[in-house]
Amino acid sequence: MADLQEQYDEAMFAFSTASYDEAIAKLKAILGSDPSHFDAQLSLGMAYYRIGDMASAIAEGLKAAQLRPHELLVHTNLSLFYMKSGDKKTAEH
């Protein structure tokens, strides 16, 4: 079994080639091994965004916010997800 960094690299390769379902599966596997893997959590939200699943993108983005509440990228992503879902008020908050 590849270590978590290798697994993450593979997931990001899948993401970069627009194989979002594969990336999601790989990122979920990483989080199954290490629920506090911030990069995997953040990337999972973005992968859901790319396939148009805003509810899952928001849910995963909120999990990333729990891991790093002051991380600017988390809040930028969440704003994007909320805007895309049509919730402008929450996105601006």
C-alpha cells in the first residue's frame, strides 16, 4: 500500500486529468486512513465542485474548515461553492 503522500499524489494526478470520480475515490480512501489529512479534505470539496455536486462540495468544505478554521483557501472555496449553488448571501458572508 502506498503511503498517504503517494496516494495523495495519485489522487491529484487523477484530478489534474479531469478524472474527478477517480480522484474522489482516492481522496476518500486517504481520509479513511487519516481523517485529519487537510489537503485531501480540501481537494475533495473541489473535486465535488468540478462534477457539479454542490451539496457535497459544501459539506466537504465545511469539514476542511473544521480542520483549519483560519485557512483563507477554505473560505474562498466555500464562497465559490455557495455562489455556484445559488446562495449568494452565505457566499458573501
